[in-house]
Amino acid sequence: MSKYFAKILGNDPESLQMIAALSSGAKVKVSDIKYLASNKVFLLSIERMNKEKEQDDKKNSVMRFDFINKVKSKNIDQSKQENILELLSIDYLKNNNDYEIILSFNNNAQIVLSSDTLECRLEDQSNIKFMKILNAQTKNFYSELDKIISKRNKIDFKTLKT
């Protein structure tokens, strides 16, 4: 496991295309999509394939768009927070001095971000494989703890002598 995680800054069309290529096919839970209007920041927490290496491991990453003035969505039921979307592409249109960044998902779902500038970051947080191992170890710990507690509860304290 590499101890270094990718952090890609995109502030021009070429770097935005690079981020789009690395994140295409990523899984996004609806509850992991946030727009912080007061900070003008749009965040996506994604689970993406590691396309930088030939290995088939997955990474938890955060995609951050800065200087976002407005966000519109289409065909995304925000009341179903557990729905998972697949990010297909990231495109942009320049309209006078403003940009529209279009995030396209499966099932014809879209998010359109309005901004004065192109400012995007893709930052890896962790390897999924490592997180699964850590979660499995935590589950094993708790299952062992449950066994110990259940054995302790089965002890007949009346028969014990001091």
C-alpha cells in the first residue's frame, strides 16, 4: 500500500479533463453530495478506481469545486440519501465570463455548477482495501468481545465459591 495519496488541482480545461478521466465510473452516494453555499464550495465524496496504477484497487476521494455561485440538479431524488450514482463525465461550458460545470451521472442525472472560474481538486483520502481490512478487524474485535461477554453472562455465580 502506498503511503502517498493523489492530490490533483484543476484550474484549466486540461486539468479538469484529467480529473474527469480519473473519476469516470466513480460511485457517489446522494448523501455524500454537499453544497456549502456560504463558502461557495461544492463537495463530492467518491469511490473511484485507481487508474494511475495497473492494480484494481479502489480509493475514497473527495472532489471539491470552489467559487460555485449556484447548483442545479436534474433527475436526482435528494430524499433518497442512500441512492448510489455513477459519475460518467465532467464537462464545462463557457458562457461569457461564467463557467457551467456539468457532472453527468447514470440514469440521465445531472448536476450543473455555475462559477466565475474553473477550480477543482481531486484528493484521495484512503485505499478501500485498507478500509475493508480495518473494518473487518474491528468487526472481529467486537464479535470476540461479544463472545466474552456472553460467556461471562452464562456463569452461574451461585455455584462459585470464594
